[in-house]
Amino acid sequence: FDPFKAAPDRNRALLFFELFSNHLLCVKTQTMDRPIYITPEGLNALKSELDHLWKKERPEVVAVVHWAAGNGDRSENGDYIYGKKRLREIDRRVRYLRKRIEDAHVVRAEEPPDHQHIFFGAQVTYVNARDEEKTIRIVGADEADSLKSKNRRISPVTRAVLTSGVGEVGTVRTPPGGGGVEVLESRYPGYS
């Protein structure tokens, strides 16, 4: 479907804007409908980052910008220009963090979970197709960090682990081909 051929008499820029704005509306609707799952530790990390940015880093940058503004010509003042840029970055991140914290669904087990089944927040040890033993923690998107073995709940390995229990083999779907993971153990931090 070529929208420019379908409406040849319309202004191309206006048509592109309409298509682009409709796409943004669809993307915004899809992301807002999806729940934001997070562990209690992840929520505390977001809150501490927000606190650090708002109470420590932002006042320091504001002081530098205030000092730089008093130095005269702002168009050639690097401290002023980069300070204002950093303030915009901080304010954008603060807005994002406040929205994420507000919309977050904290997932915590009210009672000791069943260690035979795997749920959000579990720490799972598995063996992959290359006989490598690995341990991951299933967390939300805001907490994911592959270097610290914290996987998002939608990653291929996590999906395979979530669909199987302890002692079972799950199938990992990857572009070069599938593989299997055998779940050896599951733990839930905070419970023995």
C-alpha cells in the first residue's frame, strides 16, 4: 500500500505527518496498555535514582547554570550551554521515572512461592544447549541488566524458563535456530 499513490492530490508533507502521528498514537496506546511489572528492589532503585537526580544532581547543575549566566554572553558560554542541556536531560529522566513509578505494578509474593514453578521475580539456574550452567533473575524492563544476569520477562531465555518447571526442558526461540534449556533450580530472593 502506497499512501502517496492512493491520494495523489494531497500534500505529501501533510499526508506524511498524518501517517506519522497515527503511528505515534498507536505506539503510545500499545505501551500504555501494557502493565509495568517490577520487583520491590527495582522500585526502590527507581526511587533512589529519582531522589538522587532531584535532590542532589539537579541543584548542583542549577547552581552552575546560575553562575554561568552571571558571566555575561550566554551564546559562547560553555558552562551555560552544557548546563542547560544537562538540566533538560535531568528533567526528562525525572518525568520518565515519576511516570514509571506511578504506573508500576510491584510483584511480590505474599507467601513463600512454590519452588517447582517459575514466576516473575525468581532466580533461576539452568543449563543451556552448550552445557553451560547459568543463573538469571526474572525482572521487569526497568531492572533488566544482562551483565548482572537480570533478564526481562520477555527475553527468549526467560520465556523458555517461564513455560517450564524445575527439572523440565524449555525451548528457546532464536534467529539462528532453537535450543533447549533445562531448569535446575528456582529461588525467590527474600524466601529461603
